Amino acid sequence: MDWFSTLTGIGIGLLLIVLRGRPDQKSLIDSPNNIRSPNPMPQGRSETIAPTDYRIAYYSALDLAQFKGSFLSRASHELRSPLNALISSLQMIQAGLCDDVEEEKEYVGFAHDAALKFIGLLDEVLKVSKLQSGSLNVAKTEVNLTIVLQEVYFMTRHLAANRNLRLQIPMLDDEILIQADSTYLQQALTILVSRSIAAMEEGSIILSLSTEGKQVTLTLQDELPEEQWQETLNVLTNPNASLPQLPAIPAAKRSAIGMEFSPSFRLLLARELLSIMGISLSVDSHTAIETNTKTNTTPRSIQCHFHLA
């Protein structure tokens, strides 16, 4: 038996079967709609049909990607501050610009503090990144929002008192049960309140609750300076906004080097923690409040939107 001829015939037969089972490539080229849309719209009705689910999913994913990119760029921007402080301190020592050994020790200590702060800030960013990727679990359970607000108040009241700011958080007796992770929810709300405290010189910070159907809205009203309010708008409404310029670091002024996240990045951290739990954060565009004549600032508001459990 000629095995070579037999195997050749079998191979040719299999090849013909495969070729017969393939779709006509020309038909695909002539009908690009078969590729672009899995659910083509009927002719003459393209203007009246609502967007399909796959388009909504596409734009939702695009918005999410823009926000993730904004978070990454702002995180790297914030981390440069302690890193620059560390480098500038070491450069002072390396260049021999210190007057004596004591001043060298001071700059060594300064570099040490900057390195520790850098690691602390990096840990915060990595924790959020792990939550985004699912490496850390978010234990969503029934959480009493009233208790969480009381914990936020006790954690921030002294900060507000030290800056002579009025802090008002509702203390309610009734339970308001929502679905969230209590630890991350408390952390996010504490970030929001402490951010306002850090950015304000005087005025009031007022939190209030309202319920409509199955939705609970937490409104945070503060009196941020105009520059900080514009940063708030950029974070919540414009993820591609340009980043603020980092302040110059004086070579001989240790206290002038910022070692904390900026208020705008704290807002971004809080928004990300809330979004991981399915809680949205937005600007309250419906509140019209008169300018405070004593502080010459206009109270503005942001809102967290929860769903009742």
C-alpha cells in the first residue's frame, strides 16, 4: 500500500472540508455592519432607537479608564513632593553646603522623615490600587450610617476645633442601613471632612442627610477658597484637567515642605474608595447659598449617594 498517497489524500480532503466550512470573506468585507454592530438597527429607525447596551457599556468603560488614568497621574504628582524633599536634603549634604556637622545631621533627619512619609503615602496609593484590582476584598454588609457619622465626628472634631472651624454632623437616633464596608466608608468620609478642614481658614463645615425613596443623600457643605473649589470641580467633573504646579521647596526651610496629600487628591482618594463600594460622589449643583460676608466665601456642597439596604 502506498502510505504516502493515502496520507496525502486524507490531508487534501481535510483541507477541502475546512475551506468549505469557512464564511465567505468577501461578504464580510462588503458588509462591515456585521463586524461593527452585533445588533444592527432597522433601516429608517436609527434616530429613534435608544443606545444599545453594548454602547452604554463602552462609554462607561471609557469614563472609568479616564478616571483611573487621572488617579494614577495625580498619585505620581503627589508623591513627588516628599521625594523632592528627600533629594534636595541629600543634595545639600553632598554638595557640602552645610555649615557644620549639626546642620548635616538636621538634613539627614529631614531626609529620613521625607522617606518615611513617602512610604506612608505610597502605601495609601497601593491600598487603593489593590482595592481596584480586587487583591483586597471589600466586605459589603449592612452598615448603620448613623454610627459611621458619629465615628467620623469624633475623629475630626478636634481638627476642626484647632482651626477654629464649626463642624456640624447630624447625630440621629434612627438606624439608616446601607450596603457598604464600614471600615472603608468611615475612612472615605473622614477624608472628605478632614480635607475641608485642611483647606479652610475659617467658616463652617455642615453635613446633612436627606432620604428619597430608596436613596439616601449625604450633603457636605463647606466654605472652600475659590482655588480649592475649582480643584474640587476638576476632580469630580473633569478627570483630564491639568495638575496644579508643585510649590518650590526652599533649601533651608524644613517646615515649608509639604508632607501630606493635597486636598484635591484627598477628594480623589475618597471618591475612589466610595466608588469601589458602589457609592457615587458628585457636586451639588442645585444649592444656591449666599456669600458669607464674614469670611467672604461662598458655601458650596458635594454629595454622596447611598442606597438603603
